[in-house]
Amino acid sequence: MSVQIQEVQSRRDLKKFVKFPFSLYKGHPYWVPVLIQDDLNTLSAKSNPAYAFCEVKNWLAYKDGKIAGRITAILNSKHEEKWGKRQVRFGWIDFIEDETVSAALMETVENWAKEKGAESVHGPLGFTDFDHEGMLIEGFEEMGTMASIYNYAYYPKHLEKLGYTKDADWVEYQISIPDKFPEQIEHYSKMVQEKYGFRVLEAKSTKRDILPYAHQLFDVLQEAYKDLYGVVHLTKEQIDAYIKQYLGYITPDYIGIVLNKEGKVIGFGITMPSLSKALQKTKGRLFPFGIFHLLRAMKKNDVVDLYLIGVLPDYQGKGVAGILLNKMGQGFVKNGIKYAESNPELELNNKVQQQWKHFEKRQHKRRRCYIKKI
């Protein structure tokens, strides 16, 4: 039978869309599921502030009466304003190992992009950098993370056969954490703080000590990341939503915040104990038992995921990153962390990768944003 493409029109359709990977990857040892409710919220205009400036389409592919694939297309006006290119992003892409299915999905996105006057299609990308991005092209036998996409090895082969080529690559590292943090990093941290009058925020409570700085963290993030691939400026509504969604789960041992003499945030780093294995046990649901798996992983874990690190441009090259690394590293040692997952870093972002020069590491994953002119 031929492939039928149906646009997602209802909440019921959207649930089918979000749940499709759970059947496609059932029992897979390295795939890490999302929380179903998180994806429903991200793909809903009622709960995602990005819909204020994005046009969005979701489609399901059917073959032999069964769902065989899915894809999202996003036209982000803020991307066009910043980068001067009218491009359609594709994301939330999954499909069975059938070239007629992947071709039908991509053709649907390309046709919509042409209708919208776009010059090209690129992805996988989401609404913002907080969404999953980059198709895995190396590291198929490595555990996925909460912050990244896992996909079968046939995905990139299908896209390349359809004329998609590399636009940007991200690399990922597994970093070994020593039993005792390197003394030279601790010494360097103290020296920099004394020289410039910087200080590390001492925090015991996320709600009391960290959340008051939340908007400053995003100010730093926006300035530090503004020139990175595909980044668009976040609105106040988006920032408020992310603070509510994520920051409450971060514990003080796994976050570093550096303040200048005036008490303003000039750099920060956010990490969390790995939730990969816990998310596999939740099967996409917090309740009734999923929440217990996540809470257990937050307290008992030997792997940490590195999510964000940002330093204001005026303070880059002044040792702020070293202060952050020391603060978070001491927390890792205190909590018995053996490995850190870097999560995606642009392959040309040497400033970030230089942070790991004092550690044993291996580059174990690579992911790609593909592009095709239309």
C-alpha cells in the first residue's frame, strides 16, 4: 500500500504523534523516552509561548493502516529576522525503516515550505535550543540523554539519499571524573576570584538562593549564545515558562553561578544527575510510579549530564569558566559522580571543548543538522 500523510488536527491525533516512538523503540537499550506530557505541552499553542511567532504543522504517516512515521515543520519568524534566511525547520522526526515513508514525510515538509516561500529546509531542530536538535550519526551503541535525540542508524542514510547534506555538527563527550578534583583547577579558581573580585554564589536552597537569579541566568545565556548556530532570542514568556519547567529541579551541588563585584551574574553552569535510565523506567509517565524513579536517580547516581554553561562575552577569557568548572566539579566528587555527559557541543566551539583538557574523555557521539535547498 502507498503511504498516507495525515495532518495532526486534534488532541487525540497529537497524543498518537507523541506516543509513536514508544512503539518504534520499544525495548531498545539506548533510546531515552521523553515525558509524554512535556511533548504535548511543547507541541501545543496553549502552553508553548513560541507559537506567538511560529507557524507549526505536525503530520503522521500511515502505511498498511498503521502509523509508520511522524514529523513537525516550523516556520520561525524570529529566525528569519535574526539570520536573514526564510527557512523551515523540521523536528520530531521518526519513521520505520521504509524509504517510501521517509520520502513522503520529507516531501510533505518541503511542499509546505515552498508554499511559505522558504529557501531551504533544515533540521532536526525545535522551536529553540532547549528543544531536541541534531540527528545522531555516530554513537548508536551509546546511551541517550534527556537533552538529546536518539535515532536508528538508518535515519541519516534516508535523509542523505533524499538530497540532504550537512549544515552543522555537534559532538558529545563522556568525561571521566577523578576521585579527587585536580588541584590546579581549584588553585586557578581561587586566583581568578582574588584578582577580579569575582565570587561563587553560595547556595543551599534552589528556591531561596538560586531562583532569585533565574532571569539573570537567561540574560547571560542569551548574550553568550547569540552567535551560535540557529539560536534565536527568547521572549520573556518563553523564559518564564522555562524557569517554571526546569529550574526547580536543579540542586545546588550541580549548579555554579559566578557574580562580579556588583553582585551581577556573569557566568553560570547547570548540570543534573543523569535521568536516562530512570526515564526508560517511567515509560513516558510521571504517575503513578515514574516520579519515584526520577527522584531516586536525582539522589543516587554516578553519572551527571552537563546542560548549559555560559559566560558574558566581556568576561570571557578571564577565568570564569574555570571557576564554574571547579564549583561543579567539587559537587561531582562530593556526590560520587564517575562520568559526565557533555551533551551536544558545536564541533567548532573550541572554547567549550577546552574545558575538558584536564580530564580523560572520549568523543562518543556526533549529531548533524541537515539542510536541503528547495
